[in-house]
Amino acid sequence: MRILWFTNTPSNAYKEFDYFNYSGGWISSLETLVSETGLYELGICFFYNGKKYQKITKDNVVYYSVPFKYGNAFKRILNRQLARLIDEDSFYFEKTINDFKPDLIHVFGTEMGYGKILLKKSEKVLFHLQGLMEPYSYVFFPPGLNKYKILKKNNLISIFRGMTIYHDYRAFQKRAERELNTIRSWKYFSGRTAWDKNYIGLINPDAHYFHLEESLRKEFFENEWIQPIDIDRNKEIVIGTTINPYAYKGLDLIYKVMYLMTNYKIIWKIFGIKEDDTLKKIICKFLKIQGKNKNITFFGQLCSEHLIKELKTCHFFVHPSYIDNSPNSVCEAMLLGMPVLSSSVGGIKTLIIDQTTGFLFNPYDKYDLAGLLVNLINNYEKAKQVGLNARQVALKRHSPDQIISELNKIYNFIIHDSD
């Protein structure tokens, strides 16, 4: 069986394509699992920042890299100002399909232009749902901020070059519109939350939805969190958060909660965002925060080994996002066995059972999150037990053998489906 993946990264060939800051992810983990089974001949196609189309083979996997159509500096600025999408070129994809001759195409995510590119090229296409851009677009900005206020907080050079969160939002909206067309146009989808399943049923009642869990990095299976130091309101209490630099990920909520908890010695470690990131600067301007908060540390992206080392110093893991489908950062923290607190949004309620495998708080609500933290600081044995429960559930949910078994069933069903 020949399976061709369309992904947003080079997966396990990231070094060969100079993705120096890539720290691996669930698709890389799944690729490793699939390769180990030997069930399929696997090809992986992706957009990248290089200048030429390439085909390489590594460990029996064939990789096809397709360059973005950036154009010259003037065209890049124009594309950003007009929110033009540059991931809809189909020439190289037709070439890739003709070269690999897949029995089935598996697309990871509906964010890119693959749904449009693949029309009339193959009927056996499975889309795995990651984020859902249309629902995300309605809560893109934190409370009190909008695209115009965001624009005003940028300098003229960034505005001219189209390098602002405002311009990111406009492109996000365009991708959201395209995603809707993708969902309406295709038949087979997989996901892992009640939220994304219901969304697919709403937008495309004729679609066939498969439940498929995601493979996590092996290092999170091999490590287990234990309480780092005693917890006491008079001692340092360390919180960890892994989020991307998007406005809807709730960075502002962290600052607001820190302000409410001045009676506690909170240390907050944020992974995935750098100290000099534009979003961080905008949020600080919006909240009128001057100078660096010494109790909030930004780490940027870390490799799994370094991330786990830092997470093991934390008493809690907090996911403050205003919208999310199935964040693997939450799943990895649960797999370690950490006490996880998350906003009750999107697909989170499928991942976490409140008070049993984690703790849910109202989205946007700084008082609810701060109050929950105080409650759990005072009842830390309960928090630890819930973390242990989460690990047991996560070990089963992300079982490599189970994921491969389900994936194989899905592939065989689609290939032999004559409907």
C-alpha cells in the first residue's frame, strides 16, 4: 500500500531541509511508528522555504519539498498587504503524485491549500483535523483588543511591510474561508474530539468521520513527572505553559492572573514564545506593563528533552487558550502525569474530564483560573492524584499499537470504499 502524506513540516527529514528550530511533533512520531511497521510505502510532501523542488529518500521514506511562491521583496510585501495565500500552486503536486503513484493521500490539517490543490487529482484523500480556522477566527484577539487596536500598536515600518498581527489575522481569515470550502468539498476526515466531529457534521453532513488519536513524542512516554519541591504559598510555585505566539492562545490571561496572585511567589515558565516576540510586546503594551516581569520567563521552542526537564520543575501545567481543538501540549503534560489546568473550550472537554484527569476553568476568566490555582495550592494532594489519573488515561489514549491499528483500519476502509 502506497501512502502519500501532505504535511506542514518535513517531519523526520527536518535536518535535511534546514529546519533548525524544529523540535519534532506528533507527525514525526507517527512517521516513526509507520516506518517501523513496514506496512506501507510512505511518501511525504510539504511546502518549505527553499528555492527549488527536491526529492530525497531517507530510511525508506520519500520526501518531496515544494517551495513557496514568495516572489521578490516587493511581491512579498504586496502579498502580505493583500492577504494573498501563497500555498495554492499545483504544478509540483501533480508532479509528485505522478511520481509516487499513491493508493491514498493523507493530508495533515486543513490550514494549508492542499484541499484546493488536490481537487480532481484523487478521490482517496483523508484529511486529519488539527485546528479549525473558521471557529478560531472569531476569537482571534484577546478581550479588549481588535485588529485596529493591534495595528495602532505597531511601528510604521512593520505596517508598511505587512509584518503585523493585523496582517496575520487577515491571512488567517482567508485561510478560514478556504478551509470551509475544503470541508464541504471532501469526504473523509479524521479527528479526536467531539468538537471537531460535530463541526464536520455541521459543515458537511455527507462526510465520513473517523476517530484517530495522535502519536506523541516517545520521550513523554519514557518520563514521568513527580512533585519537584514542597508547595507552600510562602515558597516559589512554578507553573508551566506551552503555547504558540498567536493572540488567541491566552498570553494576556497569564499576565492578568499573575497580577491577581501577588500574595503568592508565582514563577511562570512559557515555552513556545520568545522574550522578544511581537505578540509578547503587543500584549505588554495593551496591558500597560513596563519593563520585564522577572517572574515570567520565555523559553521559545525547546527540544523534547529540554522541555521535559523544565516541565519537571513545575507544580502545575496551565493551558490558557481562548479556543483550541486538541492541543498536544496538554496531552504531553497529561502523559507526564502533571496536574493540568485548561480553559474549557473547543475539543478540550474531550481530552480532560474535569476534576478527574485535569481541571477546567472558564475561558477568558482570570478570576476563575486564579481561584482554581489557589484552591489546588491548598489541596495539592488532590492535584497530584488527578495528574496520576491523567497519565494512566494518556498512556492508553496515545498507545502506539492502538493508533497504528486504527490508522490501518481507516486506510483500508477508504481504499476499498466504492461509495
